[in-house]
Amino acid sequence: MGSITLSKVSKTFGEAKVIPSIDLEINDGEFVVFVGPSGCGKSTLLRLIAGLEDVTGGQIKIDGRDVTDAAPAERGLAMVFQSYALYPHMSVRKNIAFPLKMAKMEQSAIDKKVADAAHILNLTDYLERRPGQLSGGQRQRVAIGRAIVREPSAFLFDEPLSNLDAALRGTMRLEISDLHNQLKTTMVYVTHDQIEAMTMADKIVVLNRGNIEQVGSPLELYKSPRNLFVAGFIGSPKMNLLEGDYAKAKNGKTVGVRPEHIGLSKDSGLWKGRVSVAEHLGADTFLHLDVDGIGPITARAGGEFGASYGDTVYLTPDETKLHRFDDKGLAIRA
């Protein structure tokens, strides 16, 4: 079991309200991602759940048990940090076994748990190596293995991939997602990278200045953002947000259209634009255009769409995929 309930949880550092007040339900077995810009309070919220920070107000329950004032070791959670925090003089085997040694578990039980974790994480061939002999991704897997052997109610990940290069981050995203599918254990994952959030989460919690802007599945947030903040944060490239006469004509203060929902043509369309930057990525081409009467627009085309700096391109937004927002930045639902 690994359900986590936050009721009116708040955190204040001096005069600064980092977390004003949050209510959140994390169900057993879910992969939940906290996402938001730097300083939004996502890591602080994770540390409150872990017990590494004291709450200023509110209540935290794990599997229905009030752990608000419980020590970290009493919460049944395992945390994986951004830094691997491995012991450089110990082998991989001893690093993974360390929390079990501290718990004075019998050696035979330790050996089995370490072997099982190493098998799951493809570390069996590296058990006698030291951390300095491993790649960054392998070191991160050792840190995860050390958490697995504790058999926690939930895993807490604090930006675990931020120290890795882009290619390795992609690989580790797949490995952590696969691990979740194998273990069926609750995972709470913090990142500032919305691509990680979209590709890994069952449920995303979008945070801004310590407040929850929206909670939902990746597709729910993509298709139905609650407000301008979520609309601009979820999606890559970002949603185009338009004001002025076009927005007024659509009965909104602001109208949003995603780059992939804009049709492109060399011959005709609703808008006429001039290419300022063309990003050719192989399968996709991202065009940044200056559009007459509209302003800057980013559009997504197939990789074979030929366009370069200075070219004229015509654009037609998909009217069925527009997002409208009122003067308070809230979504207008049809």
C-alpha cells in the first residue's frame, strides 16, 4: 500500500509562504509527477512528504496513518535524490545493501534482496565495481537499487535525471517507467521538465508559486488546460497565446493554439507569415514565424516541409482545437 493524502498542508520559511495551502490525494500504485518552474515549491512539497522538512500547518497521511510529526525513517518511504549519494569506497553490492545492514537484517536475506534489485536494474554484472567505475546512469540505478531493497510504501524522486545528458535522460525515463510497471509501487517524482512529466506520469500536479494550478492525466492537461499558466507550461513547443482582434473575434481575451494544430502551406491560408527561424529536426520541422496582424507564431510541420529564413508561409489554425481564456486567464469552456 502507498496512498498519500495531504490536507491543508502549508510551509513557511520566515515571512515567506513557500506552500500556502495544498490538498492532494495520491492513490496507491500511481506514478505522480510534480512539475513547475524553478522556485514553485515542488521539491519542498516532496521533502514535506518525506519528513525532511516540518510542515507549518496541515496534515499528511500515508495509508491512512497520520505521519505529520513522524520521523522520516518511520514513514515507510524511500527517497532518490538528484545527487547519487553513493559511498565511493564501497562496491555496488555494499552500496545497495547498506540500509539493510543498518537495519541489522540477516546476511542471507540481504544477499537475496540485493540480487533481486540488481536483476531488476540490470546491475548484476556490476555488483563488485565501485561507483567511480560506473557511468552516470549506472550510478543512478545503484541509488534506485538502494531504495528498492527497503521495499517502501512509495518512492520519492527529486529531479533524479537532471545531472545526466539528454540521451541518457531519455533512456532513464524509460527505465524508471518500466520499473514502476514491474513494482506497482507508488512513485512521486519531481521535475521542472514537462517532457519528463508528460511521458512518465499517470497523474501530473502542476505547481506555481506553491499553489496547485491543475491535477490530471497528461492528456487531460494537454487537451483541457485550466488556465493560461498550464496552457503555456504543458506542451513542447509551447502553445501560441494570441490577443487582440483575433482573440476578440473568438470571444476570448486570449486564444491559444498549439504549434501542431496549425496547417502550413506555401500557397494560401488564413494568415501570411515570414520565417524567422527554421528548426529541422528530422521527423519534425519547427517554424518560428512573424505573422501579419498576429505577431510571432511557432508552427510544427513534417520533417519534409521545406522552409528557411525569409520564406513566406501561409498558416491556418484548426478552429476545432482552439483554447479560449477570459480576462482572468481562466479557460472558457464551450
